[in-house]
Amino acid sequence: MKRNSKDFNDNQHNNVSAKDTPDNTINDGKLHLEDPDTEVVDVEPDEDGMAEVSEEASELESLRSLLQAKEEEVAKEKKEYMFLMAEFDNFRKRTLRERSELIKNASEKALQGLLPIVDDFERGLDAIKDSSDAEAVKEGMTLIYNKLVKYLGDNGVKAMESTGGDFDPDFHEAVAMVPADADTAAGKIKDTVQKGYTLNDKVLRHAKVVVAQ
């Protein structure tokens, strides 16, 4: 008796035992792979991977804290810088104002010192009108002149002694050249046409001189 091919295929299918089919189950959050020829395999979380992730998170948090600290430090330094700039600007303005006032007051003081000498000149001129004594006039003019020279000296102004000395272009201005003689050697100053003055050892006015050559 012939078997139907369909019956044969059904029998073959029924002969497959349940133990020959892998049974995959998930218990307690673990995947269990059951196979007749293999052992049960438990897939557990990678501890090294989790530790690496935790370490990276900790490092990121540390960097964020460091960044915040640096930002606060920069903000503090910027505030201090702006404060110093404002202080410097105030100092600069105050210095310019004080310098301007110093120059103004110095000029005012110098002019005030000349006023008594002007008074003496006025009194001398009044005295000349009614006086015919030339010697008395000369004496009065000399007194006023000496008073003026003393005032200039007290303020650092001194006359240069040029005649007979060596010609120095830093202090003298040659207005004429004359031949050297027995009294004045070449390169020496023969005569002073106009006196030179210094102010605290700085040239206030060059002396105009005649130089022997």
C-alpha cells in the first residue's frame, strides 16, 4: 500500500521533538538561550562599559565646573580692569588740571614779583622831573637795576659771562667775526653785543657775541 506524500511530510514534521527546538526565554531581565547542544548563555550588562560612561560623565561635570569658575574669574578681572581704567582716566584729567593751574599760578607769581620794581621805576621817574642832580638819578637807577637782577636771580635767571671766554654754539650766537690779536686769541669771544641768560642752567636766551678768528 502506497503512502500519500502529504502524510509522509506530516509525519516527518510530527517526529521533531520539542527538545530539538531551541527555547528562548527571558527571565529576570536576562536572555536565556537554550539549545540541546549548547550551555545556557546569560547576557549581562558590560561593567567596563558602564564604568567608562560614568567616568566620562564625571569628567564632563568637572570640565563644566572648571569652565564656570574661569568665566567667573574673567568677569571679576574685567570688572577690576574697567575700575582701573576709570581711575586712570580720573588721574589723567586731574593731573592735566593741576598742571594747567601750576603753570598759571607760576606765571602769576612771577608777574606779581615784578610789580614792586615797576613801582620803584615810577617813583624814580617822578623824582627825575624835579631833580637836576644827575648823580642822584644814576644812584636811583642803579638801585632799581640791582633789585631787578636780584629778583631774577632768586627765580633761577642768571646772566652769562661771555666776553673773553671760548665760543660755544650751545650758549652763544656769533653776530660778527674779527681778526684775532694779542688780547683775544682765535676762537675766543672778543665782545658781547647782547647778554645771554640761563634759567636753572637751561638757556633762556643766547648771548650775541663777536668772535675772534
